[in-house]
Amino acid sequence: MLRLFVGMTIALTCADHWTTYLCLHAPVAGYDVVEANPVAEWLFDQAGLTAGLLIDTALTLVAVAYLTLTHVLAHGVKVALLCFISCSTGWAVVNNLGAISQMGIAPWSGSL
């Protein structure tokens, strides 16, 4: 079960960062898109979007590695934390996919 949530967390983080980049890297006329996570918004303001996403990815990988390898937390706590991270990141991906679809910049729309 732990491996499943580790894999889901990493996959959803990649999807979140890719869709966040699509949403924020260039303005789309008629849309005012902002980062909903205030910590990520601060990071993007400080480091830039691409560097901020790379830093966020590195921090996520470190956190997942810690949760996977630590003996401080019980197995059930690890699974619960990874489940929470996966669910919240999955929600962000769904929102981002909706935004890029609405803006007409989804890769499947042929307008990139």
C-alpha cells in the first residue's frame, strides 16, 4: 500500500507541476490565472516559475523519501499522509486541467 501511494504522489506531483507550468508560464488573453497555494505563489515570486517548480519537486521528493524510509512514523501514519498529499495534489491537477481546457491551451486542443 505504501508503494502505491508513493507512486501516486510522485506521478500526481509531476502532473501538477506540468499543468501549473502550462497555466502560469504565459498570460492568455481574457484570463487572469493565479497560483492558489500561497506558499507556492511565494516560491514562484522569489525564484521564478521554472526554478520554483524544480525546488517544489525536489522538496516533494525529499519529503516522500523521508516518509518512506523513516522509522519514526507508523506505517498507517505514512500511508495516511501520502494519501492526503495524493488527494490534495490530485485536486490541483483536476483544477489545472479544467483551467487549461477552458483557456484553450491544453496539449490535446492543438493550440500550443
